[in-house]
Amino acid sequence: MDAPIPKNEPERLKALKSLHILDTPTEERFDRITQLAQYIFKVPISTLSLVDSNREWFKSCMGVEASEGPRAISFCGHAMLEDDLFLIPDTTKDPRFADNPMVTGKPYLRFYAGQSLSNAAGFKIGTFCIKDTKPRTLTEEEKKILKDLASWAELEINMHDLGLALNERRLAEVRFHAILEAAPEAMIIVDQKGEIAIVNSQAEKLFGYGRDELLGKSIEIFLPQDLRAKHVAHRGVFAKEARIRPMGSGLDLFGITKDGRKVPLEISLGPLKIGSEVYVISTIRDITERKMREYELREAHREVAEREKALRHTFNQLNNAHDDLKQTQNQLVQSEKLASIGQLAAGVAHEINNPVGFINNNMEILEQYVADYMKILKIADQLKESVLQGNSSQAKVLAEEIAKAEKESNLDYILGDTNNLLQHSRKGIERIQKIVMDLRTFAREDKNEMEHVKIEEVIESILSIVQNEIKYKAKLNKNYGDTPIIECSPQRLGQVFINLLINAVQAMEGTGTITIKTYKQNEFVCIDVSDTGKGIPPENLTKIFDPFFTTKPIGQGTGLGLSVSYEIIKKHNGSLTVQSKVGEGTTFNIMLPINQK
């Protein structure tokens, strides 16, 4: 909202220009007031603003680098039209200023308090104001102090002659001392010699001295003896580069009271020009309570740090325990795998013995065939020698012997059967090789390496190992679907399938059927392993995945097979569930994500 224009704007502007103050250099008499306002109210900005036709011009400004700003967006353009103090505790909550560029942008004003200024004829010409970047309010005493400072500024503007100036100067000094007395902090003004010129009552209370005991005394009266010489040197440095700043930034400051107590202090320094003299004004705050809170906070932080150290130690212990648990789990998985192999050993041996048996038989037949071959070949060598020697009669006899040997050994049959025997033996060897390779792949130590495979290939490799366990007790039905390649650990999934198939076989009372079904469901590859065995009682369904739970007699099961299988599927980000009905059978359902990411 733009600053409003008063009805008497032409007359007001004429009165302002008649003061001949616009665009004049800064003056100490005005800067002293804005400096004092800054100190008393602890604000970053204090200005004496004069409102021209289209600008707000600063006769004195503390905390602002610019010398003027647009009248349309100025706060002073509003405050100037009010007779009483114009106060905005939080600019963001005032619809007139919430979207003001000085609120939404630099310097991000959140608080404003200003008192209008008038010339001797009563025309409003500007304001004396304080501004802050934080919301705040003013007490009634603070409001009175701000009005007094505004009155002082107004008097400075309207001085006409020296007599009036001297009279008003005395009045200004009275107001100045009144403002010092009303300040909530201890304030001490020191001259260029380091002697105390002015103190307020808060300083008397803080240090325990009477005013008469302090005036004219060295400011070092408040310091320990061993620091006084050093402070004198510091005063000299400050005098050369006088500016508003905290004293002893980053250091712990202490003052000594009249009774010798050591009081922690926070001190702000600033230059104050009075006439031709430059003084130093010190604002002093007792921070004893704050130091106590800081000590309590440090102690709390130390306690938290100790607890954090203990927690880190506990975390490391838990982490080591977790690593040990993972190693134990891997050993447990490997042990369960080897236990499965031991359980299957007889069946695997039988599966290997079958091809070994017919290969052995084939070898005996082939040995006989080779002997018959050698007999005929020996006669053929003799025939060759007789032909080379031209002994036709001997050659004829040998030829008849060859014909007789061929007839006796049935050479035509041998020639055809030899190839068949070799082919059958080769298939037997390949069968043994596949069983051994599948067994070796399954039995080797698992490093949980992920591969991209078809799930049916994993199942087939396991079936070659457990085939002997199945074929005498169950009919095996395979219903493979069109499933995609998945990312998995074939070794670990192989252990799952062995556990499920062995359980299915052992669930048979007599003979039955085992069905393996694979299919794709959304982003998962699913495997159902079903049997027509005796089923699982309802009271056991919730416990079958618990470690060491088994219904088998002692010595016939570890109780880890389904527990290990459940964890393997879980680590594949999949699921293993079971449905069972007593007397009808059981179905285990595995769901594996196609991609692990």
C-alpha cells in the first residue's frame, strides 16, 4: 500500500523546504540522537527522515547506507500523518506492509516504530523512527523514551537563534539524562582521558558504587588490577578507530564490583560526540544468569556426548554381533545344504549306479567284440603277407578262414551293435556327468552371487539330484509357463527347491503326485510346489517356518529346512507362503521379483 498524500501537501512541502535542511551534510547533533536510539532500543536501524514530494530523505541514519528512498513504499510516509506514535509490531501481519519490498526483500523489516516531526508552524515534515528485522513490541516506558527522542530531534530541527538553541540544548541534555536513566541496561559515558563522565542508576546498582564515587574516576576501576594497564592501551586503539562494536568479541569479560565480586558482563561500545568532545558510551549487561544457563547447557552437552559415545560403542558391538550372526547364518545355510546332500546321498548313488551298471555291461560286450575283431584282423595280416609273397594257395586258405571267422562271430551284427553300445555308454556318462555337476554346483560354498537365469533351469538341475527320491513314491508333473529371466542366486534357490521336494516326498503315505508349476504374475515369477500327501494340521501351519520346528522323529530332520528356505526367499525380496488341508495335500507358493532393484 503506497504512502498516502495529505490534503495540505503543497503547504507542507513549502514548509519543509523553508527549513533549508534537505540535502545538507550530516550533523553531529542529529547523529547523536539516532545513535542513542540505536543503543537504547538495541535495533539495527534508526533514522531521522524528512518526507519530500517523491522521496524519503535521511538527515541522520544509523544502519542504512542509502541517503534516501522512494516515498511511495516508505513507512515514514504513513507515520508522518499520525499525531501519536505509529507502531507496527510485525510487518508481515499488517496488510498495509506485508508485501512491501522492504519487508519481502532487504533489509527484511519486521518491526517499525516512528513519531511524526513538525515544524514550528505545525506542518508535518517527517519522522523519527527505529526499525528492526525481528518482530517486537515496546513497553509504555520505551514508547515515552522514543517520543522524547523524537521531541529532541524536532527541537534540533526548529532551532532559530542561539538563545533558543542554548535553552533547548539544556532541555535536550535534561532529556538525554532522563533517557539514560530510563534505559534498562547499565550505561557509562567515558571521556577521552578514560574518566567516567556520566553513569545511570543501573550502573550504580550493577557495581555497587554511588554516583559521586564514580564521576571523574578511571573506567579501569571496574577491572582487576592485573588487567588495568592492558585496558588503557586498548582504549587508545579504540579512540583511533572509534565505531560501534562489541567489546572483547569472543572473550569472557568480567567486571569487579565495589565489594570485590566478579561479574560476567556483555559490553557494547560506541562513539558519542558531544560538542567538540568525542566520548565513548558503554552499554553493560550482567550475564550471570546466561552464563549459568550456558554452563548447564555445556554439562548437558557433555552428558549427551558421553551417551552418544556409549551408544556408538553399543552400535559397534551390535554391528559386530550382526556380522557374526550373518556368518553363522551362512554356515547354517551351508550345513543345511550338506545335510540335504547327505539325505539324498543314497538316491544320488543309485542314480549314478544305474548308468555305471549298463556302461560296465557294455564294456564287457565291447571287449568280446574287440577280441573277435583282433582274430579276424590277425588272419587278414597273414593274408596280406601271402598276397605280397605271391603264395596264392596260402592266400586262398586264409581267405576261407576269414570268411569262416566272420560267420562264426556274426561280424555284420557286431559292426551295427558296436555303435549302439558306444552311444548308450556315452549317454550314461553324460547322465553321470550332469548329476555330478548339478551336485557339485549345489554343494559348493555359497557366496550369494546373483545371476540372471530362467527359474525352470534351476528347478531342472535340482530334479536331476532328487529324481531317485521322487520316482519310487510320486508321479512328477511339470507345468512350466512362459516366464522371463530373473535375477537370483541359483544355489540358494536350489536349496529351497530341494527342501520343498524332499518335504513333499516325505509327506506321501504310499504314493502320490508332486506338481511343479511356474508362471508370471505382474512383476513376479511364481512357483507352486504341490503334493497330494497327508497335509499339515492347522495348529502347525503358523510354526512351520520357525527355526528347529519339526514333526519328524528325532534324528530324521533338523527343523531348519523351511526356516532357511523362508529366509532365502525373503532375501530375494520375495515371499514363501503355504496352503494345506489335512488328507488332501499341501501347496507351497514362491513369488520372486523379476528385477531386484
